[in-house]
Amino acid sequence: MSISDVGSGSGPNKKAISQIQSLTKNTQLFYGGGIRNSKDLQQLENLGIKGVLIASTLHSGNLSKQEIDKFTS
């Protein structure tokens, strides 16, 4: 989780994700902090993130249940 990005709506911290991925091979990563919308969810999925923690974007109405359902299996 990128604590400094929580509630910021700044988008995923791709640099931090890349750094963590380079240190942790064969590990499922979950991400939280700064997620704004379904585009961010798609980017995280493309980066290999297995799950996300979302709150602020739900409370603000920027992400709907229908959009989230597209990413659940």
C-alpha cells in the first residue's frame, strides 16, 4: 500500500510497484492508494497486481460496482 497516496486520487504508483516486483519474484501483489477509476484498475491488472484495496474512489462515486465487477473472477 502506498500510504502517501491513500485518498489522493493520484493514480497507482507505478514506480513503487516496479521496484517491489523486481524484489519479489513469484509473489502475488495487492495494491492500495491513489486508485481513481476503472482505468487505474486496468493498469494494475496489466502490471500483474492480483487485488486492490479501494475506499476513497468508492465514497466519491468515481468507481461503480459494475466497473469493479469487470475485474472480479
